[in-house]
Amino acid sequence: MPDIPAQPIDQWSWSIGKRVINLRHRGMIMGILNVTPDSFSDGGRFSEFDTAVRHALDMVRQGADIIDVGGESTRPGSSPVCESDELQRVIPIIEALRGESDVLISIDTSKAAVAEAALAAGADIINDVAGLRSDANMLDVAAATNAGLVIMHMKGEPRTMQAAPHYDDVCAEISAFFREREATALAAGIPRECILFDPGIGFGKTVSHNLQLLNQLDQLSPGGRPLLLGVSRKSFIARVLESEEIADRYWPTVALTSFARERGARVFRVHDVEPNYQALRMTEAILAAGEGKLNRLVPQLDNLA
């Protein structure tokens, strides 16, 4: 992955270990690598070691800035995986990928022991779908390592989260959740610049909740911290389009990447890297032109008629 020049730390800066990445003008694509037998859209496809590593490297070639490795499905209705099984699934993949590439690696887990082992194996980021609420030791792991950290909102747990979720005001409640989680993380010694937030589209939300959150993305994050968005192939797209075909969710995901970048999201967790990477870069070029910063983002355009 080409290095993104470090910038002075501000609201758009994301500190990941010794790296500081400025997301103000250039967002990032996070490629999904599910090494599980039961993930909702690609369960079992990449559970074999060689296939998983090859797919990860393919995503890097297609433009992924981050590979998000997960060993426990969090699809609606899924059951927890024991720590030893999760470790067995993810650690060899992380070690092999780190040996082949300098791409940023994220561990998608809510278990502190798995996160700690993954960071020791070469991962850079903790992506916790439980928002630091499932394992009390996760705060200590994140604080001790200065890893990048993604705090996601989930109502309930995967097994039951889609059983009639209710909010009085979904956007206000998730914004309040982010503020509380940020305060907890800061009190534990986690630097603010390490933290990104994820509204958890599809995690304990109805279709209406998801659409409201997407509409108000720019109002959710405390202090304007960057948001990570994960909408790739999710079922609310099927409900809106009245189609149960997984393939019918690919291009709407690309459209949502472009829309959400305009609304302030900066990291996009996707299955299909190349089209989402292209949509992100195109959207950013248009936004940069409106800000008079196009040549900073795409300097070679100076020489094009």
C-alpha cells in the first residue's frame, strides 16, 4: 500500500501505532476477509488458509488500504465462537499476510485476548463490533498498544439484535453512545486520535433506522471524528430494492460509498474492493474540485487537457 503522507494531528487524523494518517481529503477502503464458515454473504469461501491469503492480497492489489480479518460471524442470529477457535482462524492468516504485505491489518473481534494476539502477530487496528462493552480487558489492550481503534454501535448481541429493535431517536441515541464510549476510552488512556466510530448499520436496526443514520451521518460523530461505514451487501439494501439476490446488493453498495463519502464518512468496509475504491476516488476528485484542492489530491491532472 502506498504511504499516505502524515499530517499534523487534527480531527481528521487517525493514529495507528507510529503512523498518523490524515483522512481529511482521502478516505480509505477496508477489505473484508471473513475466515468463517457462516458469514452472511461469503461464509466458507475464504476459510481455507491459502484461499484467504490470496484473496487478501487480491484486495490489496485492487486498492484496499486495510484488510479486516474476522474469525467470528456477527450476522443476525449467529452464535458466539470460543476464543481458541477464533485464534486458530485468524492468527495464521495475519502472520502470513504481514509477511507478504505492509498493508494495514485490522482484527475484527470483541475478545481482548484475540485482539492482543492479533496485534502481536502483525495487526494494526482493533475493530470491535461490541464497542468495548463485551470484554473489560479490551480497553487495556487498546491503551497499551496505541493501535487504531474502531468503536461500533450494536444494540443487543448478534443472536438477538434484529428482534424488533427500538429507538426513540436512533441518531440521537447513537451519537450519545459515541460520546459515552469516547469518554470511557479517554479515561482508560486511549488517545482520541486513535479512535474512529462506526454507527453499526444493520446491527440492531430496522431498515428505517439504517436509512435515518445514513441520512444524518455528518451529525453522529463526537468532535467530528472520522466515521467508518460498513454497509456492504447488507440486507437493508435487499429490503429497499425488493430483491433477495446477493448480486443485486453490489452496485447499491458502491452508490452508498460515494454518498457516504460526501456526507463525511472516511473509511469504507466492503467486500468488493475495486468498484468501491473507484467510486471513492471519483467522488473525492469531484469534492476536491469544489474546494479548489484538486491538484493536491490528483496532481497529475495539471498536465491533462
